[in-house]
Amino acid sequence: MFSDKLLSLLGAFSKYDLNRFRKFVQSPYFNDQEDVTRLFEVVNTAIRSGQEVVEALDKSAVWTALYPGQPIDDGHLRRLASDLTLLAQRYLVEELRGQDPVGEAIDLQRALAQYDLPKHLAGAERNIEKLLDQQAGKSPDYYYGQFRRHWNVFSRASKLAATAGFTDKLTAADFHLECFYLTQKLKLYIEWLLYRGFRVTEHEVPVVRGFWEYLEDERFAVVPLIRIFRKVIRSFTDSENEAHFDELLLDLDLCMPEMDRNDLRECYFIAQNYCALKINQGKTAYYYRYFSLIKNLVDKDLLLENDQVPEPVFKNFITVSLGAGEYEWTEQFIRRYADYLPARIRENARMFNLAYVFFYQKNYPKVIEYLRDVEYSDVVYALGAKSMLLRTYYEQGEYLALDSLIDSFRIFLRRNKVISKNLKREYINFVNLVKRLTSITANDAKAIADLHRRVNQTSYSMPKNWLLKKIAEIEGGKKR
């Protein structure tokens, strides 16, 4: 294949980006090489024709398209590909810069300061102030923008012998730099706390002596993120005192008008992590608090990020909502938001999760109907679908179908080379436990105790609670 680096980069572009990049390439300011422009057209045509055409694009075909009848010059072709790759990377930077009007305005302020253009500079600084005031909330980027704005003013003033309000300009830059640093430092500390909650780590995020006391300074009372992040840290470092979490949710509601959309979404996700911690401790009432946070995210239109829902978030919301007994809400959520999942897993996620809702509703014929449409080439959904189908057959008392599925599931696990050994071991154990459920009776106390012990040793990545519930039903004589 011709230049995998170039083709993979341009292949990741949307049609919109390809159209925008064509204008970029054709601009003499950014590119004065006609051959690079022609190379782009060759690659662009191949990308729009499909992956097979791209994979068939070799050096010989590209050279012939650019220089018909001339002997191939491999070095020249590599240089063209390199130049076009660098141009594409510069385009990405320019597009990203265009999405930051405050950053652009501050760069203009800095550039104009090099010239004796006081009216232009005053207009640029008024525009910066306007853009900062228009921001939806006070994010770390807001404070960084304020710092840069005041720093530019201070730098200009420091070059003059006497400037009115010199120290005001200095302290304003210092305050906003502190706000940016402290919010980012607290964010990193919270990320470490969350990571430490489910992974063993020898590393930690250090803080200087007196750091926590310094945050009590009344100057920072006007910074909503510092206030919120401090409550988050108290909630996780003293998790047994659940009053901290109540205070966090209260402050989150109070500070919402002053917070940036992305920060608000992130804080809701952090609060959900606390609920998950409590659920894992056996406090099932937190399913309802978790669901309330999910519903708030959806109701306040905070869920979508770049018009997409990450698949793990989607699956997690469904698991929690079903755990809270919100079956109808969950079904509507799936039907509404599955379209915002990445295209490659969209239909699998839709059908599998709708089947999951029907399983909770004990509508087992619907479970089987929807699982038929799950594509088993996706290992994650194949494992989930087979696991759900096992439980469905058991619930229906379809033991012949169950035995047949157990046998085919074992073969699937044994032959599949993608699934890790540890995950295979867990699923094989789960299959064996389901098989054991079908063979014990209420009067076999020893077998029930042994099965109970084996299930308790199972990880929560398997349907552990379901297994325990089925054992309880057998003990009560409700199931063979």
C-alpha cells in the first residue's frame, strides 16, 4: 500500500473534513506545491471510492496518476506524501484553533501589542472580555484565558516606566493563574482517587504541605469548581460519612449556572462513581441515587459529547436503570440514544440492550426474538447474548435447549482466540454453575451449600446476584 501514514490520516477524515482540507491544500498561503495538490486529489478519490480502492492504491498507481509515462522516483514520491501528511496535520491544528475563539482573540492581543496600534489593541481587548463573559461557565480554560489576557496586559505595562494600575494588572494575572492551576491540580487528584478505587497503585498525586488549608482562602470562594472538587475529594477520602456526598449534590445544583457544560457532565460522572462504590459495598439503595443522577444528565441535555454517547456510558446507564427497576424509562432511553452510538456497534447495542430490558421484565419470548438479531462476530456482544440466553432458557425451564447451548458455548469459548484466558475461565465457570443449578434439589443441603460457596467466589463481572437468587429459589422449593 502507498504511504500507510498518509492514507490512515486522511481516511479518518469525514467528508466535511475532506472538503475543507481541499480548500486548505489549494490555498497558496499554506501550500505552493502543485504536485502536492494533485496527490491529494488522487488520494481523496480513492478514499471516497471505498476501503478496497484505498488498499489497492500502491506506489506505481499513484506515480502513474501524477506523472504518466515517467520512470518512478521513489524518493520524490515519499517527499510528496510526507508534505501532504504534514499539511493535513497543520489543517487539524488550524481547525482546532478555530474552535477556540478566546484563544484566537488573545493571540491577536499579543500580536497587536508588537505594533503601535492602540485603537486596534483596545478593540481586541474589549472583544476578549466579551468572549469570556459569554462563556457558559467558569471552566479551567476560562481561568487560563483570563490569565493570558491579564498577562499580556501586564507584560505590555512592565515595559513602560510608569503605568497606572500596574499592580492591579499583576495581581489579576496571578489570581487567574492560581485558579487555573488549582482546578487542574484538584482534577488530577480526583482522577487518582478514582483510579485508586479499583486498581492497586504505588504512585500517588502529591500535594505540598498546607495545600488543603490554602484552598480555604476566601479569594477562591468565587471559583465554583474549587468548591465542587473539594466536596468530591471529601466524599471519596471519607466515604463512610455519606453527608459529604449529600453536600456535593447540593453544591452541584447551586453551582450549576456558573459551570461549564463539560465540567458539569464530568462532575455528574464522578458522583456516579461514588454511587457505584456504595452499590459494590452492598448498599442497593444507591441504585436509585445513581439513576437520579443519570436522569438529571439526560433531562439537562448533558449526555451527548460531540453528538455521541460512549458505549461504556450507554451500557452502564442501562445496567443501573434496570437495577433501579426503571424498565420503561430504560427502554425509551435505548430507543432514543442508540442512534448516537458509534456506527459499528449501534445495532448490536440496540438489540442486545432491548433484550436485556425484556429479560428484567421476564418477557422471555421477546428476549429470544431480539437476541436473534445480535451479530455474534462482535465478541463482547456474543458473550453477553449467550450468557443472557442461558439464563432465559433456565427461567423458562427449557432444559434441553439449555444443555445444547451449554455445549455450544463451551466450544465457542474453547475455540475463540480473541477472548483472554481469565475471561474464558470466568465464563466457563459461569456455564458450569448454571449446569449445576439444573441438577440439584431442595433436599440436597450439602450440594446447595457447595454451590453457594462456589457462586460467592465468582467475580461480579458474571451474573452473580442472579445465581444467588436461583439458589434461594431452589432452597425454597420454587425451582427443581
